[in-house]
Amino acid sequence: MPYRLTVLGTGYLGATHAACMAELGFEVLGLDVDQSKIERLQRGELPIHEPGLQELLRRNLDSGRLRFTTSFEEAAKFGDVHFICVGTPQKKGGYAADVSYLDAVVESLAPHLDRECLVVGKSTVPVGTAERLADKLVRLSPAGMQAELAWNPEFLREGFAVQDTLRPDRIVLGVASERAEKVLRDVYAPLGEVPIVVTDFPTAELVKAAANAFLATKISFINAMAEVCEAAGGDVTQLSQALSYDERIGGKYLNAGLGFGGGCLPKDIRAFTARADELGAHQALAFLREVDEINLRRRSRTVELTRELLSGAFDGRSVAVLGAAFKPNSDDIRDSPALDVAVQIAEQGGQVTVYDPAALSNARAAHPHLGYAESALEAAQGAEVVLLLTEWQEFVTLDPEELGAVVTARTIVDGRNALDADSWREAGWDYRALGRP
């Protein structure tokens, strides 16, 4: 391979990118300031749950193409292309993104860059960040103008991150020179024929923000229709099916339910609106505030529906919650709608027991006051109502009769519209779902 790569930051994005680039044949050095995380990764232990990633990590550690360090000096000497993959969380007390981790990486790496190299940001950032960091990189690097910045946003879906890295639907390159474009084209050449969009820094930054804003809007649109269906007696699942046949609309991300969560969509649309305000374009993205509100209302509505099914009060009532991760095939509980609902019910006096196939340890650490079980049947033991809030396949294929044998009352709220309503009702369940009669 023509270049050696470093990946700076080994969280969800960084660990995936490092392992996948090594799988493509590159020599890769991953860096993190967390010594314990680096030791775990070097042993082949993942800090996250992501299908297929464990195998890639161990295979490439064994091959010698992948290793990890905490030394920025070592990373600078090793790498020709440095990918920045640190987080940009929402600032405390506000909507804007906290880009301090990005600044810290540039400030730690740049003083050691004494030869030609390319530093590539992959993190989701407010527009204008890349230009500022490019100036800082040149100012702090002994290599000066030979240390160049590019922006290459990621488009990973949790649960499909390996697939999205090795078989992407597009690659966006925000570059300021032909050399930077050539380097990145060479890096991604092993992926084969993939559409590549070459653009400037601001557009590259906006692509990711715009993509997340559109997806969040589509999800909240169908959830707004669910609210109307509830008021009018319609069925949002049939409405969604009818809309999906329109090629201008399509069916992806048009499933009504509890709404979105996680570490990306909620904080990214909020950061997008905050940055638009700073740029004087606040009216352009004002609709995203309502998108956010619609999404949060679905959580409140799920709590209300459950309370109604329990004769108006949660005090001492047993509630089983199936799901803690914000989506299936992940252990990520950041801004999880499922846990939000569980916590609200517990705060109102409900006796909540949660089960999730992958996220139990994270949920326990974040919400030790909730009850937890090691299986769906254990969680439902004696429950007066069961809530399906994360659509794991394990839950979608549950046997209504088997589950019905352990509950006190056959009442279920399908918060994801994931179950076959007819089969559950035939088994004697009072089946309820958002946006359906």
C-alpha cells in the first residue's frame, strides 16, 4: 500500500475505521488517550457492540497490520495519512456541538508533524470547523504547508458500520488541493467503484449535517402522521405503505413508532440549528426544532398510552420493557427512547424490569434504579403490561403464547410497529401501537 494510516480516536467510528482500513491491506496505527481502552483493543477486545467488527479487529491484529498506541509522537512518525475520528457531543446547557476534542487532537499531533502528510477529519462538525483547523494545523506543524487538512465525513449506521465502511454508497472528499484529492482517492481505491463527490470544506461539512437532518425529518414526518392517525382513527402502517410506493418518497425511514435516538441524529440536528443561528440563517432550519419536538412527543405518548392501559396510574404496577439500546444490533444507550420511556414510568411509580440482548451492562450503569432481567421471559414474569421499545429480531419473533404464559395480563404496547398485530390479538393479547387503531 502506498501510505501508512493512523486513526486518532478509537470510539465507535475510530475502531471501525481502523479495523476496516487494515482489512483493506493498509498498515494502521490507532491512537487514543485512554490507556485502558488501548490495552483492551490491543488484546482484541471491543468497547462497543458492532456486528462483524470483533472478527475484523482480531484478524488484523493477528496479521500485524493493525496496532494501537497512546503516543502522538509515534503516530506522527508512523503515518502518512491521519484520520481524526473523535466525538463532537452536544455542549452542556446548549445545542451547539462541542469540538474541543478535535482541537485537542490537532494541538497534540501537529507539533510532531515534520514531513508531508494529510490530516483527514471524519467527525461530524459545524460548518466552518475544517477551515479553522486547517489554519491551526499549518501554524502548529514544523512541516507548515506540507501538513494539509481534508474533510471526509462518515455515513455509518450503527449495526451496519462494517458494511457501510467497506461497501459505502458514496464518498465525500472536502479538499483544498489536487494532492489531497489524489491521496484520498488512492486510500479508497481498494473499495472499487464507489461514487466520489469532490468538493470544498463547507460543502463536505454540510453533507453529513444535511443527511442527518433529512433522515430525522422523514422519521418525524411519519410520526406526525401517526399523531393525526390516532386523532382520526386511521392506521399509520397502512398510510406508510401507501406512501412508500411513490418513488419520490420511498419507504426507507418511513416506519412510525417511538422515534429516533442515539449519539448522532438528535445532537446533530440540534447542532445544525445552532450553527445556522450563528450564521444568521436561523429561519432556514427552524423546522428542525419541530422535528425534534415531534420525536420527543412519541416518547411521552408511549408513557401516556401505557398509563391508560393501567387504569391511569403506575404506582406499584409491573411493567416489562423489552429494549434498552436506541436501536437493534447495538449496545448504544445514548438518548435511547426505550430507556427514556422506562425511566419516566419508573419515576411515576411503576415497577420496571428491562431486558436487552446487548445493552444491559450500559443500561445498568446509567440507570441502576431500574430492574433488569437476563431474558425477555424473565422481564415479563408477572408483568401487567409489556412494552416492545427496541425492535431486536429476538423480540419480533417472540411467541405470543409463550410470553402470555408468564405475564399477569396479556397487554402489549408495540412501540416500534414491529409485531404482527393479528397473531398477537388471536393469542388473546390487548395489542396497542402508536398511530394504529
